[in-house]
Amino acid sequence: MGTIPLSYEETLLEDIIRGSNGGVSRQVYALTGALASLTPKLRDVYFSHGFRVGEILYRSAKHIAGNAATTMLPMLVEFFGNAGYSNISYRLRGGSYEFEIADAPRMKLGVNMHSFEAGIISGFMSNEYRRITTFTESECRSNGSDSCIFVEGTGMGEKRLDSDEWIREFSNYVIGSADDGRHGSINYEYYYLASESLLHNEYAKGISDIAYIAGSGLGRRLLEEHEGIGGAARIRRLKELIALLNFGNITIKRSAPMSLHMEFDRLMAKKDMIALASNFMNGMLNAYLGKRLIETQRSSFGKYTIDVREAAQGVRNTRKAHRK
């Protein structure tokens, strides 16, 4: 009898549980969380996807631990550790558990942004308790707190973020991270799991367009910062920022005129995911360079590549905000 093939989520979860190496910067992961926090409905989608992941994770943990284990909670903490978080703890308080992640990215968004993590904990604990239960993020490092706290209860907030404020705070966070050098990373597979939430059919087009606008905001902010400094220093700074925002494998082939190569592996080679990364990068470069850009796309052997270059003067820009 043949084995049942694993789902996309199961494949990624197995890699995370095994402690696979490699990751994306926390700034890229923070973009995913910030995009998924723009509206209450998006936060619901982010939470629901996390809940499904938490259920699958519990079943995998139970299979590994066997029937002798009395609780799976240490494996939940280990999972978040493998995902790239540290300083994770849980405690029994008032008849229920409270979870804490003390080192999540800090932005001043004014809203609790870790609905995906809340969903994972909820799905996992629903299987642990053998009843449907919901955990919510009661405190968040992106909303003024020192750590992210998850408690049993409902409600992820009805606030809609102001787009201008959102773009400004994200841009400040990324540029500040480049300045202080404290980048950190989140596991590749965990990033892909979370980003799946943004590919929901109802929202994928809008999210991709917003990614371009967010990239443009970062490009304008970077241009303001670089006013009055030399060309070589500006290119060096741009290279640092592109390396920090490494969605796939990004290489600057030539800096003047700009030529950029982006390569996506098989896990990330999904149409809407590529559009998200490409649109953000195009938005940033367009605003920063003030010049038209042209994309060339191709795929082969499970990989997808995009080459971005400056258009010659008078050549029409063929970049599209999203792909059919």
C-alpha cells in the first residue's frame, strides 16, 4: 500500500519540526504580518489559517511523542523556537494557559499583529483540550508592549489601520533595522506557511497591489534619508536594504543602470507569492530610482526567476501590478 502524500502545510511543518536551517529576515516576515493586519477581515483569515496549521502540528507532535506523553505543550514551544523565535514560555494562570513570545519584531502599528501565531496556539490547544478553544493576542510588541502575550479568549480587534501610518511605521522599522544591524531571521518554511494567508483568492490581488504601494513608501523614505549623500554611498545603502528584504535569492547584477536578479525556489514559486515579492521590490526601486523598470520572467526545474532592469529612455514600462 502506498503512502498518502503530504499536504503543502504538512511538508513545511515536518521541515520545521526537524529544525531545518535557513531563513528570511525578520523584516520580510514582519511585512507579512503587517499586511495581514490591515483590516479585521484579513486578521480573521490569518487566524483561521494559523488554526489549521496548529491542528496539523498537534497531530504531528502526537505521532512523534506517542501515547506516553501527558502534554504536547513543550513541543509547541520547541516548534516556535525552530520557527525562529526565542524567549518563548507558557504558564498556567487562572485555570488556563498563557503563552509569551518576548522577541517578536517591534513596530508601532497600533494593533496586535500576530493573529497567525494566535491561530496556531488555538488549533494546537483545541486538540490538547479536546474542545474548540480560542486564544487571542492580548499584548503585542507592535502595539507598545514589551512582549507578545496570548491568552484564552476571543477578539482580535476591529481597528482598521491607516495606510499612510502603516507604510511610514513599516519603513521606519526596516530602515532602523538596517541601521542597528540586529536583523535576526525567521525559518523559511514558517514564513511560507504564514504567507499562504495572503494568497486567499478574495484578497490576493489587493494584497499584491498594497505590496507595491508599501514598497514605494519605503523607496521614498529611503530617498529622503539619502538626500545629499554621494552615489556610491547610496548604492551601498540600497544593497544593504535589498539584502535585508531578501524575499527570494536577490542579486544586484549592476548598480548603474540598475539590474536586479530575483530567484524563487520551489516552495515560494507560486504566482501570487512571486507577485507580492516582485511588486514590493519594484515599488521600492521605482520610487528610489525615479526611473521606469522592465521585468523578464521565466521558470525552469522548479525555480522561478525575475530579472528587473531600468528601461531605456522612451521605452514603455511593462511591469504589471499583478499577474493573471
